[in-house]
Amino acid sequence: MHFDEMAKVCLALLFAIIVAVAAYYCVITIFVDPYLQNGTWKLISNNFDVYHNETSVDTPRIYFIGNSQVMAAVDPAVVAAGLGQKNGTYSVYNLGVNFDTPLQRTIELSDMIKS
């Protein structure tokens, strides 16, 4: 291979990498970020109020998060009653959401930790 051919291949490879990175950035910026910030899944998940509007700050909180299986399987009243018999008072929340994914919950993670 001559030097001219090698230079053309390297430039073509560099151009392909730049185009791929630009396309990735555009897809993330145009489609993924708006979906996570304003997606229709927020119509199903209204958990932000739970984190900010809790009146009893001193009561330890337990959050169950997950998909519809968690939503159907966990009864917060039963869990709170069982824990109350052994260790005291807890605020228990079932925050299960149909079609939940970890990517969707990353938005709520900082609010969960703060609360």
C-alpha cells in the first residue's frame, strides 16, 4: 500500500468515526433526553410528589420500586404493619409502575436519595 492510499484510508476512518459520534450525540439529544424529561411514562409514574410532600420527616421511609410485578405483589400497609410489630414505625411506599425500566428511574433517583 502506498502512502497516499494509507492516508486516504486513515482520513476515511477518521471521518467515519466523527460522523458516528455526531449521529450518536444527535439521537441522544433529540430523542432520548426529551423522552426521559417529558416522556409519556411520567403520566403513569407520579412518584415525584411522594418524595417532596412527605410530612413526617423523622419517620424512616421504605420505597419499593420496579415494574408491574412489584406494583401487584407489594402491599405497603402489610409491610408497614409487619415492620411495626418488630421495629417501630415506617412509611412504606409501593412505587411500582407498569413497563418500568431502570433508565426511566434514573430521573427519580436523586429525589429518592434526598428524601
